[in-house]
Amino acid sequence: MGYCVTCDCNVTINSDNIKNVLSIINKTNGGFYRDDNEPFTSIIKAFSVWGYLADIDENMNIIINERNAEKWIDDDKLWTAIAKFVTPNSYLIFIGEDGYQWKYQFENGEMVEYNKPDIWIKKK
């Protein structure tokens, strides 16, 4: 079972922050879905656990433009934990199996959640 989602994403993590992000993901292992307890050594592998396809651009930044997991996997915990290292204006837009839409946008080092009835409304 589980809640099915699709995702449109445009996320960048500056190369200077990759070690910090990997460290946070490894330290907060108990709060995230994992098949094992082994620490991640690859940021690409870490994001793949949540179904995100991460690439490295010419400046060694992490670029995430696709999520291929069908089910919701505590994505909110992941993005909240690493928000301060995500490039401002990066975003993820989710559409649930019931048509509900929400967006995570990164602003001032925080993940801000928006809901979409007709226009994006900041969640309080």
C-alpha cells in the first residue's frame, strides 16, 4: 500500500554543501526510511533511497530533476533536515494519487510548504 505521488522537482545543492548534507542524512538515519543502517558514502546513493535521481553538474553541484519512486517515503523529513543546504528557489511539487498538490520551496535556509487549491498558498 502507501500513498502514490508524482513529483516535478528542480533542486540544486552546492558542491560545498555535499559533505554536510551527507553527514546530516547519516546522523539522522533513525528518522528516515532505510533498508539497512550502513552510512551512505555517496550522495547519489543517499538520494536514490528516496527515489530521487541526482546528477553532478560541471561545477560539481548536485542537481535533482527527477523522482522515480512511486510511493511517499518520508520525503518531508529528508528535505526539512537538509533545507539549509539547498540552493534558494529550489523546489519540489508533488501530486498525490487523490489529486492533492503541494510544493516544497527552499527560502532563506528553510523548506516552506505550499498547498495548491487554485494558486500556491503558503501553509502556516
